[in-house]
Amino acid sequence: MDVYLLVYDLSGGLARQMSLGLLGFQLDAIYHTSVQLNGREYVYDGNVVAIRPGFSHLGQPMQKLHLGTTSLPMDVIEEYLDSLRGIYTVEAYDLWRHNCNNFSNDFVTFLLGEGIPSHITNMPQAVLDSPFGQMLLPALSQQINANKRRGGILGIEQQTPGSSVKPKSQLHHPSGKVHVVSTLGQLDELVERYRKSCAVVFFTSATCPPCKTLYPLYDDLAAEVGDRGALIKVDISQAFDVGSRYSVSATPTFITFLRGQQENRWSGADPTTLRGNVQLLVQMAWPPHPHLALRLPSFSNPNAEQITFTKIPPLPKLIAKLGPTSTDPAIQNIATFLETRASEGPAEATLPDLAAFTSLIRTSLATIPTPSLFPLIDLLRCALIDPRVSGFLAEESPPHQTLGAILTHVTTTIPPSSCPYALRLVTLQMACNLFTSPLYPPQILTHADLRGLVTKLVSSSFLNESHSNVRVAAAGLLFNVALANGKVRRGGGPGDELPEAEQVELAAAALEAIAQEEISAEALEGMLRALGWLVYCLPVEGELADLLRALEAGEAVNLEARYRDVIADIHETLIGISLDPRLMPNSAGHLDVAQRSVRSCASTPSLRSRDGTVPPHARMDPGGNVRVVVRVRAFLPREIDRNAECLIHMDPLTQQTTLLVPNDTDPANARARSRKAVEEKTFTFDSSFWSHDPEDEHYATQEDVYDSLGEEFLDHNFEGYHTCIFAYGQTGSGKSYTMMGTPDHPGLIPRTCEDLFERIAAAQDETPNISYNVRVSYFEVYNEHVRDLLVPIIPHQPPYYLKIRESPTEGPYVKDLTEVPVRSLHEILRYMRVGDNNRTTASTKMNDTSSRSHAVFTIMLKQIHHDLETDETTERSSRIRLVDLAGSERAKSTEATGQRLREGSNINKSLTTLGRVIAALADPKQQRPRPGSSRKGESVVPYRDSILTWLLKDSLGGNSKTAMIACIAPSDYEETLSTLRYADQAKRIRTRAVVNQVDSISQAERDAQIAAMAAEIRALQLVVGDSRRREKDAREAEEKLEEYQARVRGLQQAMEERSLVAEGKIRSLQTENEALRLHLKLALESLRNPIPAVPVPVPVFAAAAREEKETEKEVVDDEGGASRHEEESENKENEHGDDHDQIHDEDADDDDDDGDDGYASGGTGYERQADDMHDHMSGLLRDLDLFRRKIGDDKTRFVDELSRRRPLANRTNIV
């Protein structure tokens, strides 16, 4: 396919005219480029869109450059475009550094291996570097930002009909088609081809109207079935042998085949019957896999992501290890690309010359010593984090020459025993990063040579017993390969893309590695996950299934057999101490759970009072301290599987919680055993909720927790106090269950909401003069950013984070946070579900649904009481803040990597800051102000070190009644001890809660406030109206300006036309002048050289006349100087005539000598002739002089007009 670059000029030609004066250099155009390919024009205008070439509002391009030809298939090109959508978004658009020209350069580089002309890509930076560009930058940036908010830059919209840019979900799912056969051999071939699936034969006839009504439905069914079966059409009027074999005499008739055998036959044109039979046939041919009946969330997750290694080491140190190669331009360009991408984001990073970099890698494999190769491969690994680099390598020509050379060098050229650890590790990580682009997974699965090298790399790395990191990376690569194949398998295709032979080899290597792995739990988990994805939904009858049966894979991965002796010892130990009263408080008395009256959230009455189940001393005392309660959860399945022991003992009378010494054989407390001293710890809290054993009489249900804590805090809210309840604990300790609960066992938040509206309903019935206004908000703190959970998440776009501000009266608050009014429990639960669905969660080893953010659900309650007797109004406002903190976690325990590890780091950072704040608030000595500080406590309490603590500033040490629920795990000594110490410190914090009430105001004061607000509203309306008028005036001025510009352009055109006319006149007059000059020259020549006249005899009186003339001449000579001067002037003017007269006088003298007196009379005639000629020439000269003056006047007039209008033209161009 031919690749064209379409170049537009956004300036409309003004850049060429005015750039030299404004910028200091010549600019031919303001370039806007797009790429034309396969009859479509691809352009970046906020998003990557496809349109018909030249059919946007920009019109036809200024240039159409043929850049080359690509042989890539359109499916591959569309996938690459889909990968660019995350980089070229409307938010990432930058007029100077990330624009349409950058998109065109990246796209053309992928298609052809080289980019667009450099003068186009460098144009924005050249303009920006000029003073004029710096002056225009603020205005242009403001305009671009305004266009961004409208979803585009130039207003180019995607043209849906015929568009070739499809969503990712539509890629690689080709629709089936109806097979039309006309011979018996063709039919047999199709049935045999689909022998392992199914086929439908539609017998029709060209003259059968009912058959034609089924044609559209049959085509749709073929598209639905796809490659899972064959839908065949046979015209029996042409294929007589087919109709004869199956005895078809009437149409329409259908025959179905299942795995090569005839299954069903029917006739008739019923669309419902046809659709139902075809769907049933496909379901019989492709029955649901047995794995789908199992609850396997880890393998059934369609959004599972590949494992990548995205950490970038210090680049200067890494490059320095390359030695002399470090100065190569290709290395420096890659380093610059990585630094820009890390600091400014992918949108700001322009792809370097990847062809030069890959060429350097291939050359270095033979020139650089093997131990020094790993920095070069690590650079490639870092570059592959960008999907554009992975896409470039996926379409490299010859195919995979760079990756093939690297894998061959590592797996074949270097003996496995002598391959350096660092080189093998970064090669595995580099191979994992190939999966950042959707282009490479199909290549690895289908390209035989590449697939073989990857398989060999994984198998040989599993055998590396010296370094567990190598086995972890190999497990990650196997996981990526298995996940890519599993997605194809679940897509409904006819089979796997990964051949079964490779699947068998990889599964065998994984099983062997699992059986031998005894060091690294991370490597073991990775191998198990990879093997699980490899065998999930595999064909029941096949070589891989036979291998798993032969090797007894179920026993191989059963880890219980490996530790059977240890588990037996633990089991005996637990049996021996199971009656210890410290582990099971009051275990002598048992209470049947079925006999307990467990009330649901729906049956909870409003304004309920305590039922006595919680001791009075457990209620919040009025001293203002933070109330701290602790709750222990039940065992999780993984704890039950390892026969974990409960380390928690709670006394329901004293509310003491005791942490017992762990058993030495418990593998979960290996870190605790390494401590020098492990001893029992006892803590006393406001309440201790025993939620470990449901059969215990002191078992605390969700309702008990609310009765003890939530109900009393809601009372404080109706009294006008702000309240806050937050849950803290290790990940997987039950915080979200305590706060949110389940549909069957609602937690603290839904129970609080239900009780709130029940109280409001009851209060309005009793006191109708009180009105209530309830609003809610829901946000999360994720990676130290605040995100509104009530705002829908837009796919393929980065989340929008909110900013935090602090008010002198209200304290810290979230700017632009959504606050929605609610009027019923149904509405508040609906918003709560929206927020829960938008909340960030992920699976870790410690918790399958670990919260990766701190969630804050806030209820704003306003009570307005109007006294009818005094006509006064009182407003009381309160805030209920319910916080579900993310769990503290250890990376070693959760085995988190990549994004999960970064999330855990930010979680621990915020929780650590929260601990420092609690420590500072709990110790009054630390709250003494620093020297020079005027505000107590603010100088030492590190509220602003974390977003979480800043937002909870008022709740922790300000105007709020606060409670902390410490959720602990029953079997983890270290984490539980940390949580209990945290809670023990928090209970010493004192808050300064006050009633938030607005003093009562009278009707007159309220009317005055209403009038003032009405006046303010009117003033604002006037401001808005004035703004609208200014906008209207600006639009009118803009229209007038456009009109003036149009008139100026018309005047310029008229001036150019008149200039052309004037030039034509001048040329015409010059031509006429030359003609007159030529005529004059001919006349003068004729006078100088006259044609001789024929001599005529002179009469007798000629001599007398000549004497008389001479006498007169003498008389004249005697006169004064004035007469002589006049005669000389006359002689000069008639020089030629005198010469002619002299000639004739000499002839006359000669005649006198001859005595011929008859010739003198002829002299008078020549004189008259000369006088006439003299007069004629004098007139001609006068006319020529007038003509010259006229030409001069015309030329002066036209030149003056041009000189007067040129400034106007220049002034128009500048505007």
C-alpha cells in the first residue's frame, strides 16, 4: 500500500508573506500533516481519527508527498493505531511538542521505518524559539485549552462510515461467511474440513421466494458462528448430484452435520427454527468447558494484564558500563528518550532512530564481550516499556532480526552454564516487556522461529538453581505467553494460536520447576499462575491433557504433600491446646447461632436504644478523646488450610485485648520468631469486638458494632457535631467488611445511612417545623491523589484528580468535589454502589480484593428549625465522615510487583504519616510551638506530609468527634502487634468538637439577608449580562474586522488590476512614441538628402532680382547688433533650408555666367517650399513635446497611486 503525507497550510499563505518580518526567517507554511493510507486519511486532532482524504473542513492539502510503500496488513496497522490512542489523546495535545506532525512522524516511522521531513517536525520549535513565538504562546495556549475542552483542536471529526480505525474489541474477530458450493466434491471437502466442529447445508433454489427471505438471516448466522462452523448454501437447480445424494426435492431444506456425522434435517422457511437449530448445533459442537463451571476468579478475569518490568535504573551509570559504545549517538538518543518519557510522560517523548539502535545491538552482539552485554539489553528493556518501540520491533524487516539475534545469542551461542546471570535476567525481562504492545503477542504465538527461541529461553531459565530472580522472570514470561494464548482460546476460535507441541514442552518444564522449587515463594507462585493459564480451558482431548494426566499434575502442584509432616505436627499441637481458655474466651458455654436474633439492616428501628449487650463503660466518655475499638475477624480459607492458630484473646468485661505468643511451627510468623524477645502484649480499648468464632456467645455481629459505635455517633450528628469513623488495619483484616459489609450483612456505612433517614422521617412526623437537607460525597485517595468516585470513569482516558484547598473556617476541603443531594436511603445506596464500582481494588497474595486506596464517604446533614412563635430560624450543620483506609502491607507478604508495589508504597507512606500525626497529637509535649511560630501545634504536627492526614486534619485534632476501628487478623503476630500499638496511641488524642450552629435570626433579619442576596444575584446577573454584551460586541467587531479585511482584499485586487491596465497603457504609448521617433527620423533624413530637381532655365530678370537682393542684404548688415542677432538665429533654425538655397544660388550664379537670365524666377518657389516644410516640422516638434509631457503626467499619476496604496496593503497583511 502506498503511504502519502498530506501537508496543509493553516495560515492560508500568510506565513510565506509575513514570516520573514515577524520571525526573522522564511517560513513557507504553518504545517498541519496527516497520513493517507488505503483510501483513508489518519489525523491527530485531539484523538486519532480517520476521514476521507481531503474531505475535512481544511479542504485539499497544499502538498501530497509519496513517502513509500508498506506491506503491513491492515489488521496490524489498526492495532498499532489502537496502541497510539493512549498516547495521542486530547489531554496530551500540545501545539508545540505533541501535535499532528508528531503523530504523523510516529505513524510513518512504523509503516516505513523512517519519519516525515524534518523541516515539518522542527517547525513548531523554531517558531517557539523566536521572540514573536514567545509573545504568541499565552494566547495560543489559551485557545488550545479551550478547544481541548470541546474534545478537539481543529474540529476534525471521525467519519464513521467506512472507517478503518476500530475499537480494540473488534480486532481479530473475523466474521464468517456463507460457503456457496455447486458440486458434490466441494460439499464433501467443506464437511471434512469442519469434521471436528459442525456444518449446516441450506438447500435452495433460484426460483424459491421463501428461500430468498432467509438469505439475510443465514448471512447473519454465518457471521455469528464465525470459524466455529460452516454455513453452506447449495442451489439444487445447478448442483443436481448434491440434491440427488440427500434426496432433496423441496426447498428450503436444511441438513446439519456434527463432527462429520449427519445430525438433523428439516424443511420450511421458519426463521425461529433456523436460528434455534443453528445455535443448538454450535453449542453441541462447542460445549462449555468444564473449567467454566468452577469458580476461578484468577483465571476467568478477562482484564488480566501481562507482567512487565518497568523499573528504569540510573541511566548514566548503566550507559557507563558500555565502555566506548556509550558515546554512540544511538545510545545517547535512547537515553534522552527514556529520560524525557520518565520526567514528562510518553506524550512528550519523541521516538528516536530505532533502526540505528537495533542495528547497533545486532553489531554489538559480536563485538562487545558477553559480560558487558547486559546494559545494552537493559536499555532495550527500558525502551520496550513504550508500546511504540514494541510495535516497531514487531514489524521489523526482516522479521524479528533483532530479537532473534538476542535470543539466539543467549540461548544457543552462549552455553547455558556460562551465561552471565545479569544477561539472562535482563533478557527475560526484556522479553516480558515485548507484551506492552498488542502487536507482539500474536507474533510470538505464530512465528515458528521466534516461538521456539522463547520456549527454549523459558525452559532453560527454569533450570537455573542459583538465582531465584531468573526463575521469577521466566515464570513471568511463561505467564505472558500463556495469557496471550488463553485470550485467543476464550475468544471462541477453532483452536489455540500456540501449537500444542510448544504447550506440552512449556507445561512439562513448569511442572518440573514446580516440583523442585523450594526456595522462592514468588517464583513458585509465578510458575503456578503461568501453568494455570496454560491449562485453563484447554481441549479435553489433546496432547497437553494427556501429559497432565500422565505426570499426575494435580499431585505435583499439591503443596500440602510436600509439607505433610510439618502440617501434621501443627495439627497435633493445635489439638493439644485447643481447650486453652486464652484462645477461646468463655468457650465452655456455647450458644447456637441459629438461636441468636440477628437483625438485618432493613429491620433496624429508628432512634433505637441500646439493648444492653455492650457494657456501659464501653460507651464514649464525654472527655473528647478519640474513641478506639478493636475487632478481630474470623479465619480466612488460607489460614484454615495451614491450620493457623488464633493469637487474640479478648475479655468482654474489661475490654482488654491480649496478643499471645505465636507457635514456632507457624510459617506465617517466621519474622516474629526471628525477634529476640516475643511476649504477650495486653491493650485496653473502649470496646473489643470478638468476631472470630460465630459460635461464641460474645461474638460481635455487624449490628453489634453499629449499636456500640455508629448509633451514638449519629446522635452526635443530630446534636450538631462533626463526626468521623475510620477503620485501620493490615490488608485483609476486615476493614471494608466492617465499614461496607455485604448485602446480607451490611456494615457501618449502610446502617448509618438507613438509621439517618429513619430518624429524619420520624422527626418530621413529630416536629414538622424542622426541615432536613442531606448531601453526600464519595472520594478516594489513590497514590497521593484525590479522585471523585461519583464521577464516571471515561475509558481510555487518564483519571481526573482533584485539588485540595484549606479554608480558615471549614478547614481542608476538596475543590470541585461532587456533592449530590439525597432524599431517601435508595438514592444514597445507589450513589454508594457507583462509588464502590469506581474504587480502585486489586488482588494480592494477602487479599483477593485488596483496597488500593483510602475511601472517604461523607454525609452532610443540615437541620433548619423554624420557630413559629418567635418567627426565628436556627440552622445546625454537621458532617459524618466514614473512612475506609487501605490496609498496611509488606511487599514480602503480599508479593506485590509493578503497579501493586507502587500502590502499596503510597499506602504505607500515608499510613506512616498518619502514625506520626497520631503520635504528635497523643503527646502534648510535642505540640508545643516552635520558636517563632504563632500557631500552636501546626509547626510540629505533619498534617501536610500526606494527602490523607491533611484531609483528616479536623477529624484528628480539630472540630470533630472521632472514632477508630482497629481491625486485626487472628494469626499474624507482627502485623497485629503493629496495629494494636497504633490504636493504643490513638486513644490518647483529644479533639475539640463544638456544635456547628448558626444563631437564630428573626424574620426581618432573614428578609434583609434575602434582599442582600437578591441584590448580589442581580449584580452578578448584570456582570453576566455585561459579559455577554462584551462577547456580542467582540463578535460584531470580529465580523466588522472580517468585512474590512474582505474590502481591503478587494481593493488590493482592484489596485493590481488597475496597475496591469496602467502598464498596458504605458507600453502602448511607448510603442507609439517609438513609431513617431522613427517617422521623425525618416523626415529629417529626407530633408538632409533630398531628391535632386530637374534644372529649369532662369528668366532674364533673375540677375536683376539677385542684385536687388544683395543690395538689401548690405542694408541689413549695416543695421544694429539686434537685427544681426535675429538673422543669425533665423539662419540657425533654417540651417538645412539655407544650405539648400545656397546650392540653388550657386547654380543661379553659374547660369548668370552663362547669361541664362530666365532661371531666377524659379528660386522664389523653392523658398516657399522650404518655408512650408519648416512650418510643418515645427508643428510636428510641438506635438511631440506635448506628447512627451502627457506621458510624463500619466506615469507620475500611476506611480503616485501605487506609492500611496502600498502602505495600506502592508498594514492589511500585518493585521
